[in-house]
Amino acid sequence: MSEKNKQRNKYLFKNTAIIAIGNFASKFTSFFLVPLYTNYLTASQYGVADLLYTICNFLVPLFTLNIVEGVLRFSLDKNANEKKIIRIACTMLIPAAILGLLAVPIVKMFDGYGEWAWQFYFYMITYASSQIFLVALKGQEKLKKYSLGNFLHALLIAVFNIIFLVGLHMGPSGYFLAYIIANLVVTFYGMINCKVFSYIRNATFDKKLFKEMAKYSVVLMPTSFMWWVMNFLDRAMISGMISIADSGIYAVSYKLPTILSSVSAIFLQAWLFSAVKNDGEKGNVEYTNKVFNALAIVLIGVSMVLLILLKQIFEVYVSPEFYEAWKYVPVLMIGHIFMTLATFMSTSYNVKKDNKGFLYSATVGALMNVVLNAVLIPLIGVQGAAIATALSYLTVFMYRLFDTRKYIKIWIGPRMIFSMILVAIVAAMTFSDSFVISLAVQLLALFTFVAINYVFLKKILVRVGKRKETK
């Protein structure tokens, strides 16, 4: 390995480790709170809470002009003016809080949701503010403080969920209140560490910079909506075509694939810093491809292990009312592999500030999702939504694979293709009625995967061993 690549790896692994400290806490808290939710909320209640949570992810970019994207990207520039960027971000929260009030009467119009309209509003506004200031810390490369903020957020969510759901039996109201309190605390934490109060006093509102940030962020807004459509529409259509309870069960099935993609997202956040820093440098294409293929192999391998243990995990993980959610995990797991790899390739759009690349790829995926949901849910029920989601992610992956070649060519080797076939076999065998046959085929596929990727996996184990010895 060249000295340059060693430096790149050191920078990448360092950022990944720092970001992981906080993000692991956040993602695993979300994952391990599910047993609590499934035992202290009914399927219908969890369906309502999850649906409102997903709607929030749609409205926040709308009411804030998606400024969080601009805060992150413009903070990464070498000549970034942190004071002016923070001033713009703070200013955007004022109209967001006012416009957010429009959501209250709309939510109240729907039976089963109206009683939590105000909790939803405060959750939405506090979520927007906490994310803006955490992202500002990340953009300023204050990664230790960013990770600590995420850790604090996760800890507070867990503690207050236990208090409000287990101790006080507050139902969905307790669910939202736990998040609101956590968001408020992290908002003040972010404001203090971003020196917001000092910056607001000393920085002028830069209209030119605001226009540049707004232009970048607003063009990405439809992309945020498209991802929201792909994550929300299947649940909404299940709720309308089948039942809210089935929507809640389907939401639980998302948790295992989401934890996989969320852990990968930690690495992808660190990769963004490396991609911006290494842009245009010699050997960047070769290095990017090595990282891409390594990421793919790790994702596939972890997915295979999780799928083999899937039913056992769900027996312990959720209450009996939600157990059938396992049926939708295999298809969603494969879909999330493609989503993660597509996100990796989209880093080229970030580096080049190519808003249209994000927009077009997400639009194609969202349209695919709408059409397939409309066709498959009436035909095969909830499983149709899972298939629609997976095929939509595959569509986005294929689009970006070819579109990003104008910036950097990603090569997919035969090992990755064969490994994807093996994980598909493992996923298919989870539905077998014969436990012995399915386990035998799954283990054979896993051993074959290890065999064809032996050299790569051995390198990982050797490096982990050396790190332990160093410590």
C-alpha cells in the first residue's frame, strides 16, 4: 500500500471511529427501544407514532428550506465562514416554527392522529433545531463534540422513554415527549458548542451566501421528498389498503435493515470528508473503488449472518404481536444493501455540488416505488411493499452507477456479483418450511462467501489483530 493511501486510510478510519462513538449509541438506542415499544404500545399506537415520525422527516426540509444540507456542505469548504453560516441557519428556524403551525390543524383532521397534533409540532421543530446545530458541528469538523451530542441525544431518548412509557404508561404522548426533551437538550448543547450566541451578535446576515446556500439546499429538497416518499408511501398505503396495525408491524420489520444501513451511514459520513479532501488527487479513482468494494463485501457478509439468525432474533426482539414482521426483513435487507452502496456513489454529487444528480436519481426511484406499491400491495399484501422498496433502491443504485461515471468510474467485480447472489439465496431460504434444509443451504452459502472473499476478510482480521496488539 502506498504512503498516500495509508494517510487516506488513517484519516478515514479516524473520522469513522469518532463519528461511530456517538452514532452507534443513537442507532442502537433506536434499535433496542423496539422491544419496549412493542410491549408498551399496541400495533395501532406504534403505527401512528411511526407514521407521524416519518411525516416529520418530510416537513422539516420543507419548512427550513432544507438548510441543513447547505450548512453541512458549505461548512466543508476550506474558506467557510462559520459565523455567517450559523447566522443563516438560526434565521431559518424562525419561519420554520411559524409555518410548522400549519401542520397542527391538518393532523387533527385525521382520525386516530389528531390527539397528538401538538406533540407532533413540538417534536418537529425541536428535531429541526437539534439537527441543524449537530450538522454544523460536523461541518466544522468538531467531530468529537458532534459524536458526544449524538450520544447525549440517544441516552436522553432511552431514559425518558423508559420513564414515560414503562413508568407512567403515557402511550404515544410519552413517546413524543421523550424525543422533544432530548431534542431540546441537544439543541442547547449544539448552540453552545457552535458559539451561536457569539456569532449572532458579531456576524451580519450575508444575503449572497444565503442565496448560494438556499439554491443548493432547495434543489436538494425534492430529493429529500423522494427519499421520504420511498420510506413513507409503503407504510401509508399499507395503513390505507390493509390496516394501521399492519403498518406498525411493517415498521418493525424495517428496524433490522435500518440498523445495518445506519451503521454503514457512520462510515459514509466519514467518507464524505475524505472524498472532499481527496478530490482531484492522483490515485483517487483506484482508492475509491477499493473502498467501495470493501464496503459492499462487509455489508453482504453482515447481512448473511443476520438473515441466518433472523427468526431467533425476532423471537427475543419483539412481542408475539409483532413477530410476523420477520417475513418482510429479507427483501428489505437486500434493498438496504443497494441503498447504502447508492449513497456511497452519491458522494460524487456532494463533492461536485451536483444537485441535479441527487434529484434525478431519487425521482426515478420514488416513481418506481409509487408504481410498484400501487400494483404489488393489492396483489400480495404487505410483502408487496417490501419488494417495491427493494426494487426502488436497486433502481437508484443502477442510475447512480452509470450517472456518476462522469466524475469517477465505479467498477463492480465478479466477487461482488457472486456475493450478492449468495445473500439472495440466504434470504430466500428463510422462508423454507424445513429448518434443517434452510440452515444447511444458508451455511453453505456463507462458507462459499467466506471462501471467495478469504483474502480480503483475512486482511481485515490481521489489521484488527494489529490494532489490539498496539493498544
